[in-house]
Amino acid sequence: MKLPAEYYQGEDVVAIAKDLLGKLLITSIDGQFTSGVIVETEAYNGRCDRACHAFGRRTPRTEVLYKAGGLSYVYLCYGIHSLFNIATNVEGKADAVLIRAIEPVEGVEVMLKRRKMDVLKPQLTAGPGSLSEALGITTRLTGTPLSGSTIWLEDNDKTYDSDEILIGTRVGVAYAKEDALLPWRFRVKDNKWISKAK
DNA sequence: GCAATGATTTACT
DNA sequence: GTAAATCATTGCC
């Protein structure tokens, strides 16, 4: 059921981002097992997308994006939030998919504890910074293969029809100018676990 | 070596 | 609705 490495090495990062909806994201960190269904993603293309960290430069931080797909890329934003990405495409092509929201499945108590919450609310995992914290993902997981036993994805019988998927523009990337208008944000329609629509 | 800034969240006015 | 928190990475000196 675990997704093979080849799955992440496709040419079309946008298609992968869309297909990831409904897949299971699982982490086993510090002996704590947690999982959730991916309900919101964004695609980033390293070659023609100004919003991608790897656009126009290759630095130690973005090096993992240039490697073959199937690695995790965790970026610390605003000094507070860890954003979880999946590096895709083949070596030399710096594409990535940002996971923006999941629907909790297993280990809810663990997630609540990590988030210092005592009641299950949508905001537990809605938003890239929140879901990373809930799953225990931190920057030290950057470069971790998704085929390992720390963090991985599994196929799920649950797939969404195209009429159940909302496509929109990405948020928080206004500085990328015209690239911010690309319709590379995918989310599941009428799902209460996605981050609030703008 | 040092200063500027961001794939955001949260709390407060 | 607006503003503050907070630090690794980056780019310039």
C-alpha cells in the first residue's frame, strides 16, 4: 500500500499534487504513530515558478529539491512554522508539493497533545504549519526518504472525482507576481479540515 | 561576518 | 481586520 518511489518522480508535479488528495500521510516519530488523509495541496515548479524556493538558485537548503523525487523537504517559515513538502520529479528538476491540510485518522490524542489542545477542532491540522506540528514534523526531517519508516504515504481506496476537487490560486505567494495566479492549489470540496478559503 | 525577510499562525483591537 | 512573534537561510559587505 505504501507509495513507491517512482510515484514521486513523474514529470507533472501539478498532476501529482492533484492525485495526492485522498492519500494517507503517516508519521512515526518519537514512538508516536499518527496518520491523516491529505485534503489540500499546492504544486511548486522549480523551473517556471517564481514562488518556488528553488527558482533561479541552488543553495544548500534547496539541494534536496534537486534530487530525485520521494524525499521530504521541510522548511522553517517565519521562524515558527515547519512547512512540509514532498520533493518530486527526477534529479535536477526541483519540483515540490506542499501539503496544506490533512484530515486526522489515527493518533488524534497524540496530535492534540503536540498542539496543546484538548478538543478536536478543524484547526488542529488545517494549514501547513499546524499539520506539521500535529504530526511531529520538524526541519530535521528534511531529506528523509518517504519510503522509510519515519514518514511515508500510503494509497487509499478513497479517491476523489474531479467534481469533488476545488482548484484555486495559491496563498502567501503574492511576491511571485504573475506566478501567484497559477491555479496550482488543490483541495477537497466541502471538507471541514481544509484551511479557511480566502 | 552581519542584516533583511518570509510556502504562517495566533491573539488582540 | 491588523499586528506581533521569531529564526534559519540568504545575500551583500
